Amino acid sequence: MSAASPNLDAEILRALLADRATPLSGELLAERLGVSRTAVWKRIALLQELGYPIVSLPHQGYRMEEALPDLLVADELEARLARPSKYGKEGIAWRAVVFRETQSTNDLALREAQGGAAAGLVVVAERQTKGRGRQGRKWHSRSGEGLWFSLVLRPRWPLGHVARLTIVAALAAAEAIESLLPPTAGKIGIKWPNDLFHDGKKLGGILTEIQADAEAIAFAVVGIGINCRQTRSDFSDDIAGIATSLKLIAGDAAPRRAELLAALLPRLEARLRDPFEDVREAWAARCFSLGRMVSVRTPSGTIQGHAVGLDEGGALLLRREGGGVVEAVTAGDVLI
């Protein structure tokens, strides 16, 4: 059986993104990819039509200019993600599909997972018409404004560790975002169980859904939404005062969405493998609701107490008012 043909667009993008200063000749690209120079020229012309600023320099070759538009293109994601995992054959093989529009990336990922999709499938959409958050809340996800995606995981963790997935995802997302922002942008905070915050305003959220058998999690779909390019006027009146975006935080220094996704997924893989005690410690350093009195709205009512940390399963530990009893809260919203 012959080897699968390379994705020429992804391979060209990988080569041009790897070295933005040195032009690559069409001859060298053709030799690397095992195709003709004419084939390379045709693929580059199509990439230019998509909006990639690839310039052709006489007698030198092709070069990707610095000012990349904020595109979400599957070929670029493949170029950025298709690298060997440091975990070898046991690593997650990330592979992304991009939709211009869909109802919900979580719904699509759930359907694929139920059909047997391996861990590492990432469903990305420019726009969701029925994006949702926890407890069925509507998630505003208009075209071009954010990074909306869902990924399939198969951790085979016990059911008691379900909440860990959201904790790990929140930490990895916060770390990835912060790594790409200017140092002056400040810290990305976390509000238990699933919200990303900056300077008191919501930047993103996470929705984890699972299917389990009698012993463990069969698969999980983790949906992540991050506000990227919105200005104040892009937010509806009901959330304009409590929401923010990477553009509002960092202006022109805000990262491109493809670069953010490519930074987030390997970090998530690493955090999934870390001892949960390490994850819990790093998460706690970002969670602004720990160490204070909070109100938590749970399915059975609102309770108050002192938020003291997470248990081994990822539940919030709450020391109730008027006594030393510590209660583990597995579902609810911390009110701020």
C-alpha cells in the first residue's frame, strides 16, 4: 500500500511559516513535496486567494510576510498541529476540521465521538447558530469574532473524575492565552467551574459533555469558546458590561485564532498527563473565587460558604457558614 499523499497546502504553509525571513524557492518546495514547480505555483496562488500574504521574489522564491490575517483555515491548523507528540505513539494526534457555520460544535463532536472518532478530533466553526454553554445557556458566537471549538477526548478516567476535565481545560486555556499576550496584559483568571476571566470580565467558557459506561468515561467532548476580536459595540447590551475579548485586552497585539488553538491543544495534552495535584495547584493560583466567602447557585438552591479548594475529583470544596463542615459541590455557579 502506498503512503498517503501529503496535503500540499498544509505542507507549503508549514514551510513558509517556519521561516518568515528566508525565501524558499519553488524548486526546493517542489523537491521537498515530490511535485512539480507548476503544482507548487498553483497551490500558492490558491493560498494567496484565501488571504495569505505570500510574496514571490524574483530569483529568490516565496516568502510569507509578517502581517497574517486572522484566518481559520483547516490547512493552516494542520500545518501548525501536525507535529510529532513528545509522548510518542501514545500522544494525541490532533486534527481539525473547520466549518464556516454550524449549529453547535459540541453537537457535531458528540456525533463523531458516538460514531467512533478517535481522541484528538477538533471541530472548529467560524459561527455557531445554536452555540450553548452550561445549563443550556445561549453562547453568542458570531462569525469571525471568536475561537469556537470542541474536541474529542477518550481519557478512560473513573466517573468520579469527570469534573477534572473542565478544570484541566480551563487551566490549559488560561495558560495558552497568557503565553501569547504581552506581559503587560496581566493574568488570565478562572472562576469555578468553567469560566475564563480578565480584569473582572468574562473572556471565555467551557462546556464538557461525556458518555460513560459502567466503569469509566467512554469519551468526552470539551467545548471551548474564547472571545477574540470583539469590540465593545459587538457585545449585546445584556453582556457588554461583563464581557471582554483578546482585542479589548491587547489591541493589535492580540494573537491570531489559529495560533491560539495551536498553542492551547499541546498544553491541554500536557496538563491531562500531569499529576492532578500539580494541576490543582496551578489552577488554584488563577481562581479568584478561592479563599473567600462565596455564594454558589446549585441545582438544589443557593448555598454560601468559604471556598477552600478542589477535591480529588475537581469538585469545589466549600466550608459552610456557621461551622467547620466542608461540602464538595460538583455542579453550580459561583455568583460574583
